[in-house]
Amino acid sequence: MSDEKYSGKYAAIIDLPHYQSTKRPHMSNYDRAAQFSPFAALTGYEAAVAEAGRLTDSKIELSEEQMQAIDQRLQYIAAHIEEQPEVEITYFQADGQKSGGKYVSITGKVFRIDTIKGRVILANRQEIPIWDILQVEGELLNSLNFDF
């Protein structure tokens, strides 16, 4: 023992080797640190708060005039479907988790307008419900100078 180096209450044990259990394996520093890390007492609480905080838009209710304008544009596109006109469609996409949704704009060539199912089908096979459409734009339509 080195009483000259250390003095005080722990001088007798300061240089002794650290105790290692012979019955239990040595715990790694990572596992030892994990004992003191915080834990989530309410599992899923963070995700629920994030979901509740996520904003969604309400669907805009169109007037009769606006619906007629969209209908006329779609009829004109249907009359020129063989040209596969490229259009930009803004439509409401419902949220799968809660009420509301968001407005999405997509540009593509119109492959078909299915009036029975009420869908605009693009060349990439994406289907857009007609009753969710807010706006239809495109070069074919711009050349006609619609007043709506």
C-alpha cells in the first residue's frame, strides 16, 4: 500500500483491484449506460401527438358554375382523347388517417375519361376521381380561351 501517496479515509483501499463477479458475466459499458437512459413510459404517445399535430385541409365545395366549367373542360378533353392531351389536374386527396386531406397537382397525358366510374385515367394509369377535381389546365384548353 502506498500510504505516502494517499491519505485519508480511503487510503487503505484505493489501490486494490476492482471487484469482478465470478458468477455473473461482465456487463459492457453500453449495457451499463442503458440502465440510466430515459424510457418512454407511454409507448406510441410521441407518434400520436405528431399525428394529431399534422394539418389537413378541408375539401372545397365547388359552386354549380365551377362544376360546369370542369365538366366542359373534361368533355373537350374527351372529344380530343386520341391526341392524349397533356393536362395539369389539381384534385383533393383524402387523408387515410384522419378527416380532411390535401390538394395535389399532377401533370400527365389523359388516356381515358371513364364517365361510368367517374374517373380521369392518365397514361401512367393513375386514376383521379372526377368529383375530387378542383381545376383542369392544359395547353389544349388554354388555346380555347375558356372564360371560367
